Amino acid sequence: MISLKSPGTFSGAGVLSAIAASLCCITPVIALLAGSSSVAANFSWIEPARPYLIVVSIAVLAFAWYLRLNQKKISAAECNCDTEQKPSFFQSKAFLIIVTVFAILMMTFPLYAKIFFPKPKAAIMVPAATDSTVQAKFSIQGMTCAGCEEHVNNQLSKLHGVLTYQTSYANGYSIVTFDKLKTDVKVIETAINKTGYKVKEYKLLNEEK
């Protein structure tokens, strides 16, 4: 039998599903704000399940709204009387609205996650090549959204000698142009790994043999 507490219970479950769906993109922001990047990619394994978690979240919240909008009928059916019982705040429509808005913000978090990251210092335009200019392609494991790109770019922008970078989470790589007299691929690899994502391999694109 469904109780009056059901709307609050289901709304809570909906929020948890929404948060879980975006954990892979929330953790880089938390890591940046906390000044610790070691946990940034710990939830990247959730990404394949993200569409299913979003569906679960929407379904659970929809059911919570169904229960809330039909609460009077359900209450009457339970007690077989016409006495109206005032619901608590956690069973109210106001609470369900707050929960629903929060869940939507969580589910769409990857779309605006990059606003939490500082604007990169380096330009995207490739500078004129010199004898010491080298370009390398780093294959990176664990990136799942635009926020992950910004996390990597932010780390690269701090490196002395890095001239440009272009990171793509969809393709799983970052192309970095740097001055080999000031830095090298090992330093760049270490910097990327500090974000919590892992460099699987790298390839020099234009260095003369």
C-alpha cells in the first residue's frame, strides 16, 4: 500500500539518480575547488550508464509527481475517510519542485560544467614553428565531458613552455604544442596525469628524426 511519504521517497531517489548520472563531470569541478585533482576521474566508469540513470531519474520523479498530484485520493483510499491530513514540507509540492529543479540541474551539468573552470591562459592558435617547436598528441583515458577538457586545459596552461593545446574528450586526446627547450613530453604527461585522467600513450607529430 502506498503511504503519504511516498512522494518524498521517490523524489529523493530521483535526485540520487540524477547526481549519479553526472558524477563523472561533477568530480573534476569539486577537485578543482578543493585543490586536489587525484579523485577527478574516479567516476568516469559511470559514463556508459549515464543515459540509463537519466531515464531512471526522470521516471522516478514523474512517479513522485503522480503521487503528489493524486495525494488526496490516495490518502482517502488508505484511511477510507474524508479527513484531510496536512502533509509535511518534505511531502509538499514546494519541496518536489525544488527537488525536480535540482535534479534537472544535475542531469544537465555536463552542458555547463566548463563555466566553473578558469579561462585558459594559452591561445588556441598555433604559433609560427621554430626549430624548438614540437607538437605531440596525448591519448587520454577517463575524459567524459566538456568539463574534463577544461580540467586538462587548465593544467596544461600552467606549464612553462607549453604554447598551445587542444583537448577533445570525444576523441580522447589532447594535441599540445610546446617549446622543447623549456619543457618535454614527460613533464606534460605528468601534468595531465595529475588531473586524475591517464595518458595511455603519446606521439610526436612534427619533431624531426
